[in-house]
Amino acid sequence: MLSEDTAGARGLWEKLWNNERKPQTLAALVLCELAEGTSAHKPDDNKEEITASRAFIEWYKKLLAMRAHKTVTHLMGRVSALNDSLPTAAKILGTAMAEANKETVAA
């Protein structure tokens, strides 16, 4: 996933999710799905959504650190679709995008 092979990583994350339902695993799976233009998985409840959203943001930060520009660009173009599965993460990314746009306009 961090090497921008979200299609390949998706299958691995899905197998992990089926075996261990951890928020970090769900976040990675949702990230891969979103990057590939799909959205099949969602948290079961609000607590899991918040935890998975936090994990999603951590994965996103790792993608930025790894300079995975292609994947980051795909994700940023699909923030509205992220709202269906991880609305907290979508809100955080949307706010960050708005702030970045303000800074770009001001510069």
C-alpha cells in the first residue's frame, strides 16, 4: 500500500479484516478501496468509525511521508466518497484541504 500498489494491498487487507477486525486494518482496507474507486467496507458502529478514521489519517500521513503522490492524489479526489465509510476522516481531510487552499491563495 505504501509503495502505491493499492490494488495488490487491498486483497491482503481484506483477508486480514476477515480474520481480525481491528480499526487499523479497516482503515487500510478503506484506503485501498478508496484509491481504487470502490467503497465496500464500513465500520460497524460510531466508536469503530472514530477509531478507524484516526487510523486512516495515520495511514494517510505515512503515504505523505513515503511520497506516494499517485495514491494521495487519488484519495484527495475521492474525499466525498470517503464520507460514506469514514465521515470523521473525510471531515479532517476536507478541513486540511480547505486550509491548504487558503494558504495557496494567500501566497
